[in-house]
Amino acid sequence: MKSTTSDVSAAAAPADAASIPKQDEQHMTTTEQQEIDEDLQEASEVFNSLFSTRRPKDGWAGLSSGLKSIGKGTAAGVASLIAQPIAGAHENGVKGFFGGLATGVASAVALPVTGVCVGAYQMSRGVANSVEAMNASKQGMMWDNEKREWIHYYLEKDKELVEKREAELKSGGGKTASGGNLAAADINEKKVKDREYYDLMGVSTNATAGEIKKAYYKEARKCHPDKCQDDPEAATKFQALGHAYQILSNEQTRASYDKNGKPDSNSADANLANEIDPLVFFAVMFGSHLVEPYIGELWIATTADTLMKDAMEQQQSMDMESMTEEDAAKFLASKSASSEEMTLKQRKREVKCALNLREKIILFMEAKDEDDIMAFKASIAQEASKIVSTSFGATFLVAIGFTLEVEAEEYIGVQTSALGMGAMNARFRRTRKSTANNWKIMGAGINAATTGRKAMKEVEAVQKQMEEKKAMTVAGEEQDGKDNAMDEEKAKMAAQKLEETIPALLELAWAINNRDISRTLKGACKKLFSDAEVTIETRIRRAEAVYLLGSEFYTIGKECGGEKYDVKDTKDIKARAEVAVMTTMAKAQGQEVTEDDTEDMIRRAKDMQQGRDDAEAAAANEKAASTDENMT
């Protein structure tokens, strides 16, 4: 038996030894295959980033995609022809230069040729998809840019999806402090420096914005001065609750409170400045509260809001070393989600505007005879008259009215004419307007930059002169009253130079607002007219109502000079800016400020400014008259 076992072991040993190289070879083959797959994946990503290969919507999209591919291929070829010899020379001298030159020449030929081939392919795909695009448009379907396919769109479902995704982003995908998860949330509550405001509201430090808002209304009813007249401290409690809500309902101020706690009394002014809400500021500055149902929050306001948040996040990132690993991970995750949040915010804005438009045209949709339609037109005219009475109302009416009219006209043309030819005029008008506005943005941007640079140079020159005089005073040379008066005069002149830049900056802001309003309403109308919850006939009727709405707005706005907007009244701008700052600070402290209050404050600010200007003019005239008498 021993010899048998020994023979078996001896026979088995070479077999095991032989199997080891085979396993290594198999492992190496698997590793090499993975590396090849990774290289192919990387090459595919580079190719797709260089050339436009996504499925085109129709012939026009295919043409655009094809031209982009040709342009990118040509540009990449030229860049390679220049860069490759330089890189080669840097690595291997003269030999590397000629090697890089050969590679560059090959790339300069191959990349443009590839771009032309891809471009031709994209154009042919677009042409092939044109029939499907026309049929899908006739059926009221919407093109999904992410999925690259035609879909049936549902407005209410989109609203639910937006709200759901927004809640997920705000909660970070985790559990909230409500419902059955309350105990778990309390155990894992976010650590904050001070929780007085949370306790005052009766919420967890993990509470979402919706939960904080709900808690505020619940607690406010308990201590409202009108309902608690027997409680002498009700007003104080109500004000404190309002201030707590203002802090916790704003992401920036809440983050600052969580990190630093309540502000010291010595730094109250600085913290009030931090509590300024850009959304409120620009709503007051441009008087957009009456048109907010149509356009939502202006892009310029949300961008300013985002910049302030980014600045605060940058400050927080400086303190990441003191954070726990969990807190640092949450902070980095929030930064990576910011772009998605901006996209979601614009999507939510368009959905909200679409829903508001649907609400605005109910009277037309339910009209049974001509009298009902006339009543609908009368309601539009009444609303337009109210909007045009505000400072920038006519400009808003023109921007909103034109876009609504064009989008409705295009949809009706697509649905009611052969091959959608009836939409050509609307598309031409929109393209012409868009091109003109783009040129206006460019011109306004150049003007704002030039004016601002000139003003800053003049202000810096005045500051330099005043600093030199200050240095001379410190050195022992005394200034007389005449020099002090001259310094005050120079300071006023510097301030005046800065004020002169305001019209140029505001003109640029309005050009940007026009494009923003056009883009937002285009998306809102598309959602309203593509809503598969109703029939094609109902959607056409919606478009007819929106066309009447836009036409009335545009006509009234144009009659009141909204199409030829020109910023000249710097006093009005200054007054609005001052009141906008005061309003944001007041709201930051929990005070209620209505739109009528802000307009009244603006009127009073303008009157006060006019009084100051008249007094200064009278004093200057008196001084000039006195000088003339002395000379005579």
C-alpha cells in the first residue's frame, strides 16, 4: 500500500506543478483583457467627448451635430499639428520634434477626416429620424434630451418627480426627523454649535426645509399676538420665532448658525449683511413680484444666491480638518450635487410656470360663448395694466408677451398645418429676436466692462491722492479747511463716478433677464402643450389661450415703451437698491414686508433723494452767488 501511495503522490506532483503556470497564464490573460477593456472604454469616452455621436432628434439636429463634429475634428487636428512637435521636442530633443511632427501631421489628416465621416453619419441619422420626429410632434410627444427618445410627457407626474428629487437632494438621501424615523434621527442628530432655534421651532437639527416650515406655522399660531392678547410676551415670542424661522429656512444662514451659533451683539450689523437674501433683493430691485407666476425666480437672482452659498461652502472647506469624516463626506457630496441642483431648480421653475399658465387660462378653457372669451381678454388687460404701473412692468410685459405668443403660434402651426409649415413664421421671429438679444448682451457687456473700468481708474486716482495727503498730514503737515472741503468734494465725485456705472450694469442685467425669461417660458410652454394627460384638441386650445395672453401682454407693454427700454433714471435705481437692502434685512429679522410696502418705500426714498438734491443745488447756487459778490 505504501508503494502505491507513494507512486500516486509522485505522479500527482508533476501534474500540480504543471497546473501552476497554466493558472498564472490564465490570470495574466484575464488581467490583460481587463486592461484592454479599460483602454477601449477610455478611447470610447475620448471619442464621444470629441465628436457628437448622440442620437439626433431630427434633420436639423443631425445637421447641427454633424457640423459640430466636423468643426471639432478640424480644430483637434490643427491643435495636434502644433502641440505634438513641441511635446516631442521637450521629451527627446530634435529626434522627438520630428517624431512629434510626423504624429501631428497624421493627426491633422486623420481627425478632420474622422470628423467629416462622423458628421455625415449624424446628418444621415437626422434625416432618417425626421419622419419619426414629425409623427411624434403630431402626436404631441416630447423629445427627452437625456434618453434621446420621444416620450409622452405628463405635467403632474413631472411635478411629483421634481418634488421627490428635490427632497432627496435636501435630505442627502438619508432619513428625516419625522414619522417612524424620529427616534433614529434623534440618536444620529447633526451636531451643531447652538440648537436654541431648533428647540424654539420644536424640530430636530436634521429637519428638512418642509418640516421647518410646517413647524413654524404650527408654533406661530400658538403665540400670534392677535390670538394671544392676554399674553404680554406674545409679541416678543412671535418675533423671536419669526427670526428663528428666517435663519433656519435659508440654507446659507442655517449653515452659518449650525457652525457658529447665534451672532454676538457686537457683530449684529455684519450678520444682518449675511442674512441678505438675493432672491428677495432682486425681486424688489426689478419689481418682479407681479410677474413671478409667469417667469419664476430670475436667473440672475438664483445665480447670486448660488455664488453666496459657494462662498460659504468655501469658508467651510477651510475648516474641513476639524470636521469628522462623516461631516466631511457630507460636505463634499453636497458640492458634487450642486450642478444637479441647479438643473433641477430650472426644471422646477419651468414646471411651476407651466402650472401657473394652466391656471391663468382656465377661464378661456371653460368658455362657452364669445362673452366668456371677452371676459378672459378683459381679465388679461386688467392684469397687464397693473403690471405696467410698476417701474419695469412694460419691459416684463414685452419679454413675456413675445415669448408666449411665438411659442403658442409655433405649436398651433405644427399641429394644424401640413408638414408643420405654419410654424415657420414663429420660428423665424424667435430666431431673429434671439440673435438680436445675443448681440445686445454682447454690446451691453462690453459697455459695462468699459464703463466700470474707467470709473474704477478714476476712483483709484482719487483714493491715491487722498492717501498721499493723509500721509503728509501724519508726517506733520497740517491741512486747512479748504483742503478738507476739497477732499469731501473729491469723495463725492468718486461716488458719483461709481453711480454712473449703474445704468450700464443694469442694461446688461436686463439683456440677460430677457434671454432667461425667453428660455424659461419656452420650456414651460413646451411642457404645457405636450401634457399627455389631455387630448391634442385640448392642447391646441391651451395654445390658443396662451397666444391671446401673450398678444395682449406684448401689445400693452409695447405701447408703454417696454420694447425700447433704456436706463436713464439713476435716482430711481438708487432708491430701489436702498429699499431692496432694507427689505431683505427686515425679512431676515422676521418682519412682514408686502409688495405695496416696498413700492411705498421706494416712492418715499425717491422723494427724500430729490429733496437732498434740491438742497445741494440751492447751496451750490448760493455759494456761487456769494463768490461772484466777493469778486465784484
